[in-house]
Amino acid sequence: MLNNIHEFGQAIALISFVIGTSLLSLYLYFGEGFLAIEFAFACILIMVIVNLIIFIMLIGYGIFNPSQRIQVIKTCFMMLLNIPIAILYMYMIITFPYYNILI
């Protein structure tokens, strides 16, 4: 796994994005009664922890393997792109009280 850790990091980043987008879509479509906010926050917390662990492993891998450094930097950047997306999603949930208009 350590030889392909950048591919694993990319997969984790993509999975986190898909799960986050799915949770937001379910919340906006069905409302708060269908999807408990606590469940969504627990999923987000788990994804943050997993992504942070993989990110730290990538940084260490990039330090000790200079030949893979460019690929590791690209993967780290891809993982960091999830942060502004998550902030946007949280902003949408907090400031969008009229979710039932979509139905």
C-alpha cells in the first residue's frame, strides 16, 4: 500500500467528496426529518479524521521519497480541495432554512 499511497489518498478524497455530496443532497431533498444532523456530523467527523491521517502519511511519504514528491503534492492538493467544499456545504445547511421549497 505504501508504494501506491498517493492513489489511496486520491481514492479517499474522492470517496469523502461523494459521501459529503450525497449527505447534502439527501438533507436538501428530504429535510431534517429524514437524515439526522447528528449522523451527518458523525460521518463528517470520521471523514476528517481519516483524511487527516492519510494526509500526514502522504507528507511523510513525500519527505522520505523525493522521487514521488510531485505526485504526493498533487494528491495532497486534491485532498485539501475538500475543505472549501465542506465549508460551502456547511454554509448551505446553516443558511438554507427553506429546504422544502425544492420538493
